[in-house]
Amino acid sequence: MIPVKGYAAPQAKIPLGPFKFERREVGPHDVQIEIQYCGVCHSDIHQVRDEWGGSIFPMVPGHEIVGKITKVGDHVTKFKVGGLAGVGCFVDSCRTCPSCLAGLEQYCDVGMIGTYNGRDKEGHPTYGGYSNQIVVDENYVLHVSDKLPLAGVAPLLCAGITTWSPLQEWKVGKGHKLGVVGLGGLGHMAVKLGASLGAEVTVLSTSATKKVDAEKLGAHHFVVTSDPEQVKAVQGTFDFIINTISAQHEYNFYLQLLKLDGTMILVGVPPEAPQVSAFNLIMKRRRLAGSLIGGIKETQEMLDYCAEHGITSDVEVINIDYINEAYERMIKGDVRYRL
Ligand code: NAP
Ligand code: ZN
Ligand code: ZN
């Protein structure tokens, strides 16, 4: 077994602290990665606080992992020792269901095996990237370019792919007006990727102070949602809205901003069930949709696109012993834009 130093939440709503554990030896198809950076996703907070239910403790969060390959199994063909690699939100799936065969492992019929807060095929809990080593089957590992600053690449493994996948699925690009709701980790990637794909991007934010940043990130317009005049001006105008809000909010408020046949895609996962007025959908044949991270193939395509176009996340690098304060800042929306 491989000894690992990590950071874990012992129970829901208890601060994280140092935690030693072991990972499996490198098997014939495995890659061992020395973790250099791991992004902090709002899903980490939802899960360590058991806001979605069913959390497994102790929990070592973290699913935006990048690092250096230190060992590979005898049958590994895609990765070499010394190279860079990434691991996202899942580390295995059934591999045989229609979703897995289609490269949509995130929608596996049996259930993907989460990088943390999951159970592997032997029933052991999985531990994530708030740690110094990880061992993952090569089929669930991504190639990472050495051309981009590595810290800024880590958040692409969740925030990047989660916003890229709906942009691809709905073919968002030139000629589309795209609203991005919530300028946090996911939101700032939606702005960068949406603008890069040619969409006209408007950020809809509760934080007036993020206007300057929104424009630097590539947004064409900024609406502060507390200003009724600014909101009225965008009523019925968007082809697509990507909604990244992590807390309870009024879905109807944003649905009204869609034009005829417009689609709001939920990627944010507030713990509370939303209320949706049928009128807001039927009057303009609007659609309400959702999207979950992305498959391995699409994640690799996104990483390659970002390497080619010089796209990374705007990050503030912290030490793991700052994680409890980091969570408090994220809840306040006080992060620019990924820790
Ligand atoms: P984050 O960095 O904390 O950003 C969330 C943003 O939402 C905040 O910066 C804030 O933006 C806005 N916001 C927060 N509370 C709000 C409220 N009560 N009303 C209106 N706006 C509010 O979080 P994240 O890491 O981007 O994650 C966002 C959500 O996506 C989380 O629920 C997370 O679990 C989920 N997620 C889903 C997937 C998926 O596969 N679908 C993947 C990853 C994460 P402003 O200051 O601009 O208003
Ligand atoms: Zn995430
Ligand atoms: Zn499957």
C-alpha cells in the first residue's frame, strides 16, 4: 500500500484537518500521480457539509487534480513516468453500459465512481485530491499540456469541463447571446469558454464589484441582478443561460430572461428543490435543462482546446491548511475566481 498525506473532514460540518491514509499499489493499468495542485470546488463544500445527503466520512475532497506521473503499471500505454496528468470528478465507471460506451461515463447507468465521497468496485471509500498522491486507472486519467501554468489548469478538470460540456452539447457560439449567472469558479470559466467560442456573453451577478473582472474575462456585458433597470433591459433576450448558482434562488427570475426557444442550463446544484412556474416555460416555449461535468473524451478535448487557445482558470494559490477559511470565503462569493 502507498502511504498518503491528506486533509479530511472527520464528520459533516467539522473543520478539515490532516489525515493519513493508504492508497492501493499501482496495478497493471494504473498511473500514480504526485499531486501538485488541486482546485477547490463548491461541490467540495456541499459534500463535506453533507448538504446533498449520503456523504461518506472521513472525507478527503478534491476533484480538480494535476500533477506529475511517478509510476505506471506494466500494461499502461497512454502515460509515461515524468509526464503531467490530470484527474477530474470520477475515477472509474462500469465501462459497459450505453453511456460508458458513448464516452459519457458521468452518466453511467451503474453510477460513476466519484474521485472522493464514492466507493470503488471493492467497496472501499475513495479519497480525493486534497492529498499528495493518487493512483488511478489510466482510462480515467487526462493528458495535461506543459505549455500552461499548472495551477490554472487544475480547475479545468471540473469547472472547465462542467461549463464546456453544455456549450458543446447546445452548440453555443457565434450569433448566440449567452447569459452566465454567478461569477464564481464555474461562472468565470463559462465566460472565458463562451466568449472564446464566439458567443456574446453577459454576466448576471449579485456582486456589482465583479463588473471590471467580468469584462477582463471576456464578457461583453454585465448585469447586476439587484438593479431592476439593468435586468429589464435583458428580459427575453438570451438564447442560453448557464446557471452556476450554488445556493437557493429564484429560477423564475432567470427564466424570464430567455427569448423564444431559449434554454437555461443548470450546472449549479443548490441543495433546496427549486420552484418553477409553468407560465415562464410555456409562454415562450423555453427549456430548462441540466448538465453534469463531462466524459473523459470530452474532458481531453476541452484540455486540448484550452492548451491551444491559452485558456486557464484565474487562481489564487493557497496552502491546504487554509482550507477552512477558504470555504468561508467561497460561500461569501469572495474568491477571484478559484482557490
Ligand atoms: P462558487 O465559486 O462558489 O461560485 C458560485 C457563484 O454563485 C458565486 O460566486 C456567486 O456569484 C453566485 N451565488 C452564490 N450564492 C448566490 C445566491 N444566493 N444567489 C445568487 N447568486 C449566488 O461555486 P462553483 O465552484 O462555481 O460551483 C457552483 C455550483 O456548481 C455549486 O453548486 C457546485 O456544486 C455546482 N457544480 C456542479 C457541477 C456539475 O457537474 N453540474 C460541477 C461542479 C460544480 P456572484 O457573486 O457573481 O453573484
Ligand atoms: Zn467540482
Ligand atoms: Zn457505465
